[in-house]
Amino acid sequence: MRQLRFTLPFPWMSGFFDFVARQATRIPPAPVVDLTGKNVIVTGSNTGLGFESALGLAKLKPARLIVACRNVQKGENAAQKIRDDPAVSSETSVEVWQLDLADFASVKAFVEKVNKELARLDIVIENAGLTTMKYNTTKDGWEVLTQVNVISTFLLAIALIPLLRKTASLYSPTEKPPRMVIVSSDSQHWTSFKARKEPNIFKALNDPAKFEGPSRYATSKLMEVFLARELAERVNSATPEIGICTVHPGMCHSDIAKEMTSNIIIRVIFGLITGIFARTTAQGGAVLNHAALCDLDLKKGEYLSECHVAETAKIVTGLEGKKIQEKLWEELMSIFDGLGVEHGFIA
């Protein structure tokens, strides 16, 4: 399926009609794949798209489904709904594990639990994320959106690579390898990413004087695309390979925009646009599961939208794209060095 793009007299008109066309695209059901004996992790799966993704995967009979979320009680409520669904086998173990991406210690503890309790790992959907218009810092001293959407997301991704590779060695040559899906957004197209010109991108993003609320979410999603491509290139320079991609679920009814819509005017506008164009939460979850289960060969950090490989922001594939990508990677690895996180197993 070819991605639709329009060229009209005013740039904003092209962007708007592109958006309308994409939202109107029919979303196919997620592939039905037998997950018997396989283990799955979905982060941020106590609500919204993450819950719908977890529910859909649970119906495919995985051995263990890990509902990874910050609030354990909300996670337990979600897990019970999944267990109670008549299409979910009683043989699937639906478990709630605590994971707070705003706390590096929580991410490390989660990874330690994974390595201790799971003998294999077949699918990871990193859905957890947030948006905010306000500058706030975590207990670790980082601007919260940057830590949650970028630093911790890739801390988790990199820490899970060894188990994904180990699992890949169990697959036959005809099987698609284990897959890691990172939920991004088409908003990556909407940021100028001013911080790319700073001596240190992450330090610039942590500076309250340089915080731009309206564009920070889009910037974080662009950074995810850059880093997923670099991660895939490095991981899959050796065998066994694993599938790594980013995915845009489209505008959906979800909880992600609560902070963004705190302003009454923006809330009204956003509510109107959502009411007219948004996909259902179930459709959004199906898009995530399509990325995790489809037959596409996703070993280069491809970006998916409307269930097919789509165009990234032009800056990603432009003349300076690779340089920015490598700079982000080097800075991120320096942050991980400071956290005592092992990453030497990646080329």
C-alpha cells in the first residue's frame, strides 16, 4: 500500500489533507499468529492502546503475557479484564510487572526480573510514553518527557536485546525472528528539532530555558525513529538478527493527550478533531499488533504507518540524518555509561 501525499498551494493544506487521508485508511485486522509457548511484553498496557494490544495478543495463546505498567493496581485491573475475556485461554499466564520509565532504578529492576524469570522473549511492544506541555524533572534529574519517551525507552530496549537474540537462535530459518516494536508518531514530521545543532542534544533538552512544550513530544518521537534505526543497524550487523521497528498508530482515542489538552481552547479544538477523525482504541491496538506480527522484513528500524513501511521525517534520510543519528547514539551511550548500563554487546 502506497502512502498518500498531497501537494497543495499552502503547506498546511497539504499536511492537513495528508492527515485526513491517513486517518481514513482502512486498518486491516492484526495477523492471527499462534503464539503458543512464546512470551510477550507490552509496556503501558493497563489502559488505552497498550491494553488493546495486550488483549489482542492474549487471544493468540502466548505462554506468558507481561502487562508492564507504572501503577500495579491499575495493571491488575487490566490483567483481570484480559483473563476474563472468553477468547483468552486459561493456559496463558497474564502477569502484572511494575515498570516506571520515569525511574531508571525501576527499569533496571524490571530487566533483572525479565532475565531471572523468562527463559525466552518473543515480542516486546514499547508502548508506554507521555506528553506534557510543562517542564518537569524526574527523580533522576532529567526532563520527564525526554527520560520516559527516549532515554528509558532505549534503556529497556537495549537491555532486552540479549534475551531476544537468545530466543532468535531457537527459531527456524523460515520463521520471522523475535520482534521489538517502539511506538512512535507521525508528529516526528512536525518538529524542527532545534536541539540537533547544540553541542550536546540531551543536555540541551534538559535545559528548562530551552524547553518548548508544543514541540517536545514530536521531538521525542523523532529521536525514537533515529535511535531505532541505529539500534537495528548495530544489532543486526551480527547474527542472529531480530526485528526492530517503530510504528505510528494514528490519531486514536486514548489517554496520551490529557496533559496536552489541559488548556481549555486546545482541549476544545483537540476534542473536535478527535471526535471527527480519531480511530478507536481497538484499531490503534491492532496497528501495534500488526507491527509485531506481520510478515514484513523489519530489520533496519523501519517506520510503519497504516500497517506498511512509511516515510520518516525528511531530516532522517536527508544529508545530515546519519550524522544526527550517530550523535544521538553516542550521547545516549554516554548516559548509559553513567548509569552503569552494559551495552558493549551491541556493535
